[in-house]
Amino acid sequence: PQTIYLKDYTPPAWLVEDVHLTFRLAPRATRVTSRVRFVPNPEATAREFFLHGEELKLISCHIDGRSVTPEVTPEGLTCDVPDGPFTWEAEVEISPETNTALEGLYMSSGMYCTQCEAESFRKITYYPDRPDVMAPFTVRIESDLPVMLSNGNPVAQGQGWAEWHDPWKKPSYLFALVAGNLVNHPDSFTTMSGREVELNIWVRPGDLHKCAFGMEALKKSMKWDEEVYGREYDLDIFNIVAVDDFNMGAMENKGLNIFNSSAVLASPETSTDANFERIEAIIAHEYFHNWTGNRITCRDWFQLCLKEGLTVYRDSQFTSDMRSAPVKRISDVIDLRARQFPEDQGPLSHPVRPESFQEINNFYTATVYEKGAEVIGMLKRLVGDEAYARALDLYFERHDGDAATIEDWLKVFEDVTDRDLTQFKRWYSQSGTPRLKVTEEWTPADASRPPSRDLAANPEAPDQVRGGTGTYTLTFEQHTPPTPGQRDKAPQVLPIAVGLLTPNGDEVVPTTLLEMTEAKQSFSFDGLTRKPVPSLLRGFSAPVVLEREASREERLFLLAHDTDSFTRWEASRDLARASMLGALTDPSKGPDRTWLEALRGVVRDTELDPAYRALLLALPGENEMAQTLHERGITPDPEAIHSTRQAHLQARAELWQANLPILAEEVAVTAPYRPDAEQSGKRALGAAVLDMQSRIDWGKTAARQFETADNMTQQLSALACLIRYDAKNSARYIRDFYDQWKDDRLVIDKWFMLQVSEATPDRAAEAAEGLTQHPDFDLKNPNRFRATLGALAMNHAGFHRADGAGYALLADWLIRLDTLNPQTTARMCSVFQAWRRYDADRQALIRSNLERIAAKPDLSRDVAEMVGRILA
Ligand code: HT7
Ligand code: ZN
């Protein structure tokens, strides 16, 4: 396959003035006619006329009304065209019903829908399918279905047809069409300038009761974007459609967002608190794209982080504002470490702005999205809130209607702040996770020197530490290990937020941002009487691995006293990791009881947010422990990690036994169910307590909760405990759950997932295999595939079973799925990315399965690229 390079970008030869599309919908023979007005691009260096087009049956084409015969290849067509503006007309035929790749126009549960990002508009008609070609679209849909939707505003409709016009110039990847037997949950929103916007969520008739939460989230997002970014919605109507078969979470098509039904439909009985929170965030994310992505789009797909990193950053700000900022920050860091760090430290590592690709779908990654958002967070931290706001205003003003680049983005910050961002730009071009070593030096008070001026400037500093002549120095060294294609790394700009605490827990130096630019750099704090305790990388101010072996005492101190909620949580995490590492490297060692006692004290503190306490309670997962061992040069043993982690959980439950009823009572929710931060925080802590209780009473309390729960969060957490700790009766509970929910696709996804993710390591592969034989297993539905085989990969010890059963099962199914849906197959291949961490036998097993996938006849370009990179 061909590799595309950023350095080879050239402007399009032809621009599009406007587009008219007509769809005559039929399951296996949809006719699409296009009328496109082309004009020469004055900035182009060549004049060749090339239109992308794949898997299309060309019926006819005309230029200025004259029939022409283009040269057609599997990738598109070329044709002789006039020198000046002309009108292109073509008719093609496509088959939505047999489109199982879910790219282009396809059918899902009897409904027509589209997915065009990144390069699938070319599966709908011949067109310059690249984001720097932007045009207004007019669309006519003909079918006997009652609801027919496209982008923009409705123009007219009649029996069997509807017409839509989108006045905003857009690239083809934002095109959308939906037609089906749908019903809507309507509402409206009045924008800050007083315009009334019609809002709808369109669903299948049985799902209408699951739309209210999504609609509230949409209105909150619209208001938030006005208040925080000054961005107003720009059409008369905003439609969201829920679709069952969808490769990702959702898609921001202009005025017509299409959502995976799991990312929009919710009810208390069928959705967990985590589902509600995810839905709120995804609705916000897609809505925010209207400005960061649609009004200002990307010049080319290498610039993907321009819209995705910024929009993830914006949606995380939104969630922080709607819920708890510390809890959101910690959750984001957990997610970053679980998904982005392994990617950045393995064979799939690539820069936030990649420099080459074979299949762009493989670059919708945690690096582009989540590290891309971290880069924006760092930029904001460095320039300050006020300059960030001015830079964003300038960005919208300067680039509205543009297909922009990372250079354009950084330039607005340079212009607003007068800073040179040349070095900062390395965050976009250099792959890998920087490692940050810290050493400290204390130069005690010198009685012959007067107290520093610094002290006078900080009259509130506690006397016992401030007011001396001692100097505390932190020396940082940054180093980024080599990554594919990048051996040598230059130093990056690291914003390091630091606070210093007195030994009695007061803050002697409040959060201070150190700006590190060198490979090695020292920062001193003077005017101190006693050596302080450092609280480093507060708020996780840069996406790095901090290499500092603090003593257990220091970590316990921070767990008890740190005023920064992130570093306080991090201290707890470090203690948990250290305790498990200790037991793994020396089997005679048990869990660190001092840490467990200290943690108990914090978790019982009713002044703290229950959601935060639940995060303090969560032990690092098995995958994270495998990564930790690997980083220390120890080959991880998945079974040992599993049993050590279980031993820790068991010891904690036994030690805290007497506290559990009080904790459970404290977090009991008596008010009617609400999926807000307050209640869901209590339920999260309640679930952790239930898990401990279930270890002691073998599921008795969980059984009661399972029978009486009036919401899915508690029903599912109870079922998880019953699967874990009540081996005798778990099959009955699993059956009961199925009988209760068999008609709800999204709940049955949970049912599939839980049985695999909660299976014991020796049973996980069999559980997944058994479920693939269940009548409700559907290989064509990505949600069901992920719930079954994705869940197997999430069961660390089960997936990495020594006999290779987990690897073989997954490879078998990836080979089958590739023929139907390359995009979802390729994404799931990434579960093999950390294969070089493991022992030689496991590596050999994984290699042979990857080679088996690579050898599949007609392997898709998507999967070929992924497997090739993983094996390289
Ligand atoms: N911009 C979208 C990314 C996307 C996608 C979504 C659904 C199916 C296939 C897709 N390919 C790319 C979603 C987003 O980031 O908001
Ligand atoms: Zn996005």
C-alpha cells in the first residue's frame, strides 16, 4: 500500500463553488447524482482533474452538459476538463445494504445513514474528497421513508422527497444523510443573540424514552460554548440521530450529528452513571466541533489533532465545569496512562501530528486525541488563562471558514503573547513519553545570612519554614526514549507545577509553575528554615513519566496532607503500586498494612467528595502493573499480577471489615435516581464498598442489591460482585439478568461484556468463545463485537493465558471481521501492541497469531498497516 507524507502536501488543483446531490434510495441500488461547480484554484501548482471514488458503479458523467468518458481506477477518476470553471455531473450506483464496513452510505436496522470521516465520501460519489476543498451543499433525498435528513436547514419536502441546504462551506467528510422510520424527541434553544434553534434527537420508536438526558446535555453544551468561548450555533436546526451499527462513538456532521446509540441513549434503568457521564461528554464533544472542526477545519488529515485535541480539551473543560474538576482530571490521567502511554511507548508510537500514514483511520488514536488535548492544556498553563482566551478569539476571527494547520494555531498564540513557540512545537512532532527524573538538594539555613526578600513578599508563609536562609533545589532531567522512526529526541518545554509543604502539612510555597526548557535544569526556593516536602507535577501539569522514588513516609505524608487533589491521589496510587511491586518481587511480602491503615483514614473522611474517595480506593489495574514491571526491567507474569492484586483487595476488605457497614450507610442514596456528580460519586464509592463486603459475605449483600436496585448502576455493580464471589449462584443471576433485559440491545452489550471481563483468568477465553455462539452475538455489530472480544483483551490475565488460548481466539475473530469491517478490526489489533513486554513464550504465541492475521488473503489496508507496525 501507498504511504502518504505530510511533506508532500500540495493545494487542490480545483475548488468547488457548490454541490447538488440527489439520492434515490434503494437498499442494493441507490442512485446518487451529483452536480458540482468546479473553479480553478489560483494557489494550485498543477491543473490535473482527479476525483476520488471507490466501490462505485459509474452510470454516466457530463461536463457542461456534454457526455465524457473519464479514466477510472479503483481509487478514482481523471478526465480532460476545460481550463476555466465548469459543471461536473455524474450518476453512480451504490449498495448500502451490503455495506458492512459502515463507511459511506450504509444501512443499520432498516435505516439509511452515512459515515464519511475521514475518507469515505468517496464511497458515495466521485468528488475531491479532501478536507481543504470546502463548499455549500444542497441535497435532495427521494425515498418512501417518513424521515429524511441531511446537513444544514430544511428547504422543502413533499411526498417521497425532502431537500436540505447547508449554507456553510464544508468539506465532504462532514456530509451526512439519514433516512428511516424514526421518531424525534424535540426541544429548542435560544442562542445568545436571540435566535431560536430547533433541536431534535431522532431514534427508533422503542427508544424515545431514552432521549431526555442527551437533550439536556446538548442544551448545556450550547450554553457553555456561548458563555466560555463566545461561540454561538449557526443554523436553524440541530439534529442528532442514534444508530445501532457504528464504528466509533459519534460524528460531528454539520447540523446532523450521528451517534452510536450507546453514546446518546440513556435511562436510569438501563444505563450506568458512567454511561450518563460519557454521553454528556460525547454530546458536548460533537457539538463543540461545530466551531473547532467544522467552521475551522483541517487542511489535511495530518492536522487531525487541530480539531480533535482542541475539542477533547474543550469537552474536558466542560465536564470539569458540570461535575468535579479534580475527579475529571484524575480520571483523564488514568485514561491517558492506560491508553496513550502504552501507545507512545510501543511500536505504534507516533507524533501528535503524524508525518505519514497508509490508512488515516488508524490515526484516530489516543495520541492524537488525548495527548493532543494535553498539549493544549500545557499551552494554556504556560500562557495563562487570559492570553489563552485572547488567542482563541483571534483563532476564530482569523481562521473562520478555513482549512487550517498547526502552524496557524500556534501563530495566534505567538501573536497574542509575543512568545516564540518553536520549541513548544516539538510536542506536535516528537513522539514518545518524556521521562522526568528529579533530584533534590537542601542547603540548610545559614545563620550569618539575613532572611531572603522572597520571605517579605510572602507574609502568609508559615513562620516555622519561611523566614530562614535555607535553600531547597529541585533538579529535573528530561529524556525521551527512542520511538519508531525517531531515535534522538530534543528537550521539550515542560510546565511543571510544584508546591512545597511544611512538615506539618502547611503550604510554604503554593502551586508555582516551573518552565523547563533544557535537558537538565534546576530551580531553587530560598528563604526556608526547614527542608520542605515537595508536591510535584501538580494537576499532572505535563504528560510525562515522573521518575522519583519518594520514600514511603513522604508518600504517606502527601496522602494525608497534600492540598493538591491530583498529587494527593497520586501519592495513594504510588503507595498501592509500591505495595504490589513489593509483593510481586518478594512473594514473602504481603500488602503494606501501614498504607492500608492510612488510606482507611482518608477514605473515612466525610469531608471529601465520595467520587474522589472512590478514586483513592481504586488499585492500579493489572495492565498498568504489567507496564510498571516492564519499565523496571522485570518481565511481567500476568497470573502473578492477578493473584497479587486479588490478595491486596482481599487483605484490604478483611482489614476494613468493621468500617464497611458505616461507609455503606454514609453513601446510601435515598433520593430518586439522578445521574449527577453528587449521586454518582456516592454510588461509585458504594460499589467499591460492596466489592469489599462481597469478599466477606460471599455475595449476600450483593444479592440483595441485585434484587432491589432500581437503577442499572447498582444492578450491574451487584451482578459483577455475584460473578466474582458467588460462584455457586452466579449462573442463575446471569440468566435472570438476561431474561429481564433481552430486548434491550445496549443492556445486553453489558451482559456480554461483564461475563468476559469478570471471568477468572482460566475461564475468560472460554466465556468469550461461548458467547460468540450465543444467538445474540452479531459479528456485524461493532458494539457487540467489542463487548465480547474487546472485553477478552481487557481481562489481562485471561487474555495473556500461558497456553495462548486468548490470543488465538481473538486472532480467529479478527480474521473473520476484517472481511466485513476493516476499521473496527484494525482498531482492535492495537490490543497486541504491548506484546514485547511479555516472556519469550508469550511473545512467540502473539507473533504467530499476528502473522496468521497478516497472511489472511485480501487483508484490508487498515489491518495490514496495523499488524505491520506492531510486528516491525
Ligand atoms: N470526528 C469523528 C471521528 C471519526 C469517526 C466517527 C465515527 C465513525 C468513524 C469515524 N472516523 C473518524 C468523531 C469525533 O472525534 O468526534
Ligand atoms: Zn472529535
